[in-house]
Amino acid sequence: MNWFRWSSLQQFYPAAGKLIPWFASLAVAFMSVGLYQGFFVAPTDFQQGESYRIIFVHVPAAWMSMFLYVIMAGWAAAGLGLNAKPSFMMAQAVAPTGAMFTFLALLTGSFWGKPTWGTWWVWDARLTSELILLFQYLGFILLHGSIDDLRRADRASALLALVGVVNVPVIYFSVQWWNTLHQGASVSVTAAPKMATTMLAAMGLMALGFWMYSLAVTLMRMRCLTLERERHAAWIRGLEES
Amino acid sequence: MQWNSFGEFLAMGGYGLYIWPSFGMTALCMAWEVAALRVRRTAALRSLSRPAAGEEKAS
């Protein structure tokens, strides 16, 4: 088992290194086309004027904040279930990017709320649960950092991540469960989209770009974590400095 | 295209002050994250080639 764990990181490290430039290029490509589509093709909204264009960064960031939490919790669960260090490390690699997107979702939401609702912030269900998600990410990172024994840090923070996953459906359904100031879902699986196709395309492209960005950055962080945590392993010592 | 001039594009129908910080901060955060990871990688590689004595930590 021990041998397997070492060898899987050893294989993962160079494979991730090869994948990063591809994900990074795709991220740049999707975001470039998405921004063009969002600012030059998508029309002015008949209700909100130009202010709605914040949606092209707000909704993809909010989606990523939830997706990444679920992915992080999934790796945490795999780590606890299989007692596998690389899984714990993947959870660690996802967390800062998830926290960043949560922060951005809150910030861009604030910039959208001011002109449309007349306020930067309200304590309604959607905004509050998203703020709690930011604290969950920060708590996960801080808890891991505060425990010196990395094995215990891995297990404790993984448990915290797992417990916190209940907040994700709360965020998602908050606009249905409670009477919120936040508007309902713009896109859903069951209903027809409530947006023009050109707007939807811009949002979809930006979301794809954010996905590719997250993959690239997570793999970069996973490689850093590998270098830091496995530095006594023979194969790490044999790596060429580049 | 709905913009007749660059000034009109920047003004965003009066919402420029809300739209541009949203996109700007997103770009800034992403650029910062990538830069920070590059710095971290360089530091990790450097500490591999020059292992400091007594910096052992449970792994």
C-alpha cells in the first residue's frame, strides 16, 4: 500500500505537468471568446441595461465556488475512506481556488447588487449561505495549517470539509426555499433558459474558461504540494530543476 | 455591436463603475494566484537542491 501511494504521486507529478499548459491555453481561449461574446455580441438587457453583464463573471464564479467545494469534499472523503495521502493533497490543492471564486462571487454580486437593488449587501439566504461557504473554505485551510502533524491535519480538515458539504444544496436552493432578494436561477436543467442565446453562450464560455483555469491551477498547486511534502522521497530528489 | 465609441464602451451605459471592477478584480485574483503558485514552485524546487539542516517536518 505504501509503495502504491508513493508511486502514484510519482506518476501523477509529470502527467500533471504535461496537462497544465493545455488547460491553461483552453482557459485563455474560452475566456477570450467568452469576453468577446459577452461585451460585443450579447445585447443590452431590456430590464437591467448594461449592468447585467456582470453575470458573465458572477455566475461562473458562483458555480465554481460550489462545484469546487463538492470536488474538495469528494477528495476529502476519498482520503478518509482509502487512507490515501494524494487524495488529501488534492483536497488541499482545490481549497484556495474555491475560496477565491467564492470571494469573487460575493464581490461581483455586490457590484451587481448596488445598481440593481440599491445596496451592496443584504443578509438574505443566498448571500449569507455563500458567505458561510467562504468561511468554510477559510476554516478548512486554516485548520490544516494549524496542525503540525500533517496526517492529523489531513484527517481533521477532511472531516470539516465533509460536514460542510450540506451547505452547498442550501446555497443552490436558497432562492427557492426562502423569499430572497436574489433572483432565481438563470439556467436550470428542467426549464427553458430565461436568457437570450447570445447571453447564455457568453456565460457558458466563461464558465468553461473558469473550469479550465481551475484545473490548471489545481494541478499547479498539487505539484507544489508534492514537491513540499515528498521532498525526502528518492524520485523527488532525482527531479531536474527546471 | 452596441458601442459607437470607446468612451461609450467604457461607460457601459452608466454602469462602468460596477462592471469594470468586477471583471478587473477577477482578472487580478487569477493573475495573482498563478504568480503566487509560480513563486511557490520556485521556492520548493530551490529548497530541494539546497536542503537546510534541521528543517525536518513530519510528512
